[in-house]
Amino acid sequence: MDERPSVLVVDDDPIVRESLRQYLDLDECDVGTSANVRDAIDQLARRHWHVMLADVRLPEGSGFDLLRYVREQQLTTAVIMLTGYGTIEDAVRAIKCGAFDYVTKPLSDDEVKLSIERALQQQELIEENRRLREQLRLSFQCDHIVCRDPKMKRILERTRVMAGTEATVLVTGESGTGKTMVARVIHDNSSRKKGPFIEVSCGTLPDTLLESELFGHVKGAFSGAVANKRGRFDAAHKGTLFLDEVSLASPSLQMKLLRVLEDFKFEPVGSSETRSVDVRLILATNEDLGRLVKEDKFREDLYYRVNVMNIHIPPLRERALDILPLAQHFLAKHNGNAIHPVEGFTEGAVRVMTEHSWPGNVRELENIVQRAVVLCTSAYVEPDDLDIKGRPAEEPLFDDGQVLPLKQAMKLVERRLLVSGLQACNGNRKQTAERLRINRTTLYNKLHEHGLMDA
């Protein structure tokens, strides 16, 4: 325990109070004393006490009154009962009421000290368990997403806040950035985490089948409907429904989604029976819904209904610090499929990955690392194993055989150096400036110039 243990002694006998105060003070405890129930409650209300030694018999009450107060106020103070009238019945009653221990008078210094030490050890274990549970809760929010980039860390913090609400969430970003992972993190950290997480892609089914997939249908509703079918909204009851590629929903389906969002009621295809569901909706798209609204391709009222809370996931090319941690994660994930274990990436492979623009984002990175791990013939992945030569790696310095103007080419090289420096120093700008042999003011100006202030 880092802080000095605090002990409140409550006894109407001044000799007992003073002797315990002096003894515990020598034992490096912060000691307070009280002679009655009312004053003891005032002291408990004013500050936190690790341990309270309370006599059973007190003026205007008893130690059991103090024990009851500690329990009702949900204080973490450990209560040790003292009495000169020790009986088995009192001891059993004290423990049943929540006392940590029971010491009889005349008091033995060693017995009191041992009881206090045991109480403090128990409190330390309880606090450690609380800290571990909190760390587990926080780490679980990142369990589905590997990130080091400050942009993604801020996004994960937003998911933590959104997970604590029931609001509809719209996740935007290019294909392959990890929108499904973010949706899963929100669900897994919400009050619905014990309920189902159902995912539907609006771009994988024709409109008629998609409507049936979402809302279900009754037998005979259309050709091929040979039996009643339960829809995904029903399946997600008490849980979360994740609709990916919502921008591809047809106008009629958009109308039905609007109604569900308004009162969470719908009719299965071919049925007049209205069903009610308790579902939290998370939607995702790689399109600009605001632009689609202006082009009359997406309902404006639905757009404002789904855009209650928004998370935009930046593309991997804007999260340079995430490339290597993600590559290492995927290497570990797919190492079991390798002919022999692969330990890591060579410096050249890291440079190639860092310079690549990753148009397919995280999904492309995983596919390339998976293939490299399988094909790699040495302990470390080489640039050739990645097979991304010739792919666009940011803007080229040569265009159709023509050299770019020197000033433009130098800016591209300077940007790549800044990104590589930040990655090598895990985003530490002071270390990056020292490694590049420039002062921090110059580094900040360069980062601002190249749009890397969030990197």
C-alpha cells in the first residue's frame, strides 16, 4: 500500500483510545480517535479510513451502528470490533454484519497489529483486483483493433464513450479500414454485450432478398418462400445489428429502415403482423452519405436519423505508425501456416511497407503479409516476399519517364523521412527531432506543412 495506513479508533474509554493511538502511531499509521457514534460517523463522512477499530458498546449507540453505516454507505473501511464482553454470539453477529475481525479486551498489541495487517492486506488485494478488472475492461476495447497511431487511439476512445449509450452509430471509411471491427468493439463493450451481434452486408444481396433477410418473410410471400423465415432484426433482439454498405440500400428499403429506427417495429415480407424488437443499430458505409443525399440517392430524413453518432476511420496511408504493428500482428496470426516460423521483417521490408499507399487498407496489408509468411524461405520477410514492387507507393518521383521538378520531389522525400522517423521513434516527436538532427520547432513546422500533425 503506497499511502500511509489510516486507522480510526472508536472507544469511550480514553485510556484505550490513547494507548492504541500511541501504539499505532509508532507503527507508522495515521491514527484518529473518537469517543462516540455520532463523532465517528462525522469522521467517516469527512475522509477515507482504511481500518476502524470500534468498541461494541458506545455512548448513544454501538459498534454495530457504525458497522451498519459503513455497509450502507458502501465504504471500503475494514471494521474490527472490540469488546470487553466477548461472547461467541457477539462474534458471530459481528462477522455476519460485515466486520472483518473481532478482538476481545484486554487488548493484546500483537493481536491488534496482526488483525490490522490482515485487514490492510485484504484491502490491497481487493484494490488490485479492481485495477486488474479495469485494465481488462480498457484493454478489451482494443482487443479487436491493433493501433499505435494517435488518430486511431482517439477513435477507440470515442468507441468507449459510444458503447455506453444506446444511440445509433454511423461508421464511415474506405473499404478495408476496419469498420466491422469498430462495430464489434462498440457491441462488446456495451450493455448488450451478452446479446447477439448480427452482421448484414447490404451490397451482397438483391433488393428483394435483402428485405427478406432483414425482416423475414412468411410462407408463400414470394416464389421460393416455402416456409416462414426469421429475419436478422428478430435474430438481433436484445443485441446489436450491424448493417454494412448501407449506402447501397434501395429507396424502398431505406423507407423501411427509417420506420424501424423511429419505433423499432416492422412487418415480415408478405405479413400484416407488426413485430417489435429491441435492437441497437450500427451502420457503415464507404460512401459520402451527405453527397448521396444531395444527389437524391439517399433519403435525407434517414441520413439524419442514422448520423446520430459518427466515427470516421482514416485510411491506412494516413496512419503510418500503425503499419508495422499491424504487419507484426498479422505475421503472428498466420505464422502457423508457414513452412517454418517467421520471426519478423527485414529493414527493407519495413521500408517497402511504410512507403506503400495501401489502397486496400488493412485488408490488403493482411493479405500481403499472409502470402509473404507462406512463401517466405528465410527467418525474416524480405521485400521480394511482400510482392508489392510496382504497386503505387505514394506519388512517384518519376512520371512516365519524366523527372518531377526538384522542389516537388524533395518535398515527397522529406515527407517520407518524417513518416519513417516518427515510426522509428513510436511517435515521440522529441526523439524524432533528435534523430533527424533538427530542433523541435522545425519538426513541428514540417509536420504541419505535410499534414502530419496528427501522426
